[in-house]
Amino acid sequence: MYSRNVFAGFLIAVVSFALTTRTAAQGTWAVEKTFHIGGDGGWDYLTMDAKNHRLYVPRSTHTMVIDADSGKTLADIPGQKHNHGVALVPEAGRGFISDGSGAIVIFAQDECSHGNDRSATRR
């Protein structure tokens, strides 16, 4: 019984130390930029494309593509009923928007940077 209690106490101490160290290693967070995007609809999960400096903002019935450096709207992808999030596949040059209606909207990433919002296909 004694060895079981010692082992449990040791295990709790190790886990506590590991969690404390991990939290301290994260450092501090700070807001670098604020964009006032505007537009219709609420928003759900944001997706950041760090390589191409794009921010994808699902706005209920459409998805806005924002230049992460300037805050300028690059494209607005229409045709969703109630979108939730964007998944990017850079190797294929495509993105996927999940729609609450059970559909998926597929778009070409390179078209969004040129303001062409007609590149989306609903499936």
C-alpha cells in the first residue's frame, strides 16, 4: 500500500511538472494587426495560408479571401448555404469549403489571388 501511494504521488508530481514546463514554453501572444473586414453573415473557423499570406473567412453563405498583409479582400467565393471552414491542399492548388448542407465547395487557390471568384465548384 505504501509503495502504491509513493508511486501515485511521484506520477502526479511528474505530470504536474511536465504540464507547467509546457505552458511556460509557449511564451507570450500579442495582436500584430487588426482588420475591419465587414460584409454579410457571421463567421466560423478561420484558415490562414501563411505561405501565400491569405486569410480565408467563411461568412455563412460565402467565403472571403483576405490578403493577410494589407487586409484587402482578394476574392469572395459565393455559393454556400451555411459554411463552416476551409481546408487547403497546397500541393494540388485547391481548397475545400465544408458546407452545413452536406456539400463541399472546391476552389482553385491561384484564382483567388487574382480576384476570380468564379473558380468554385459545388459538389
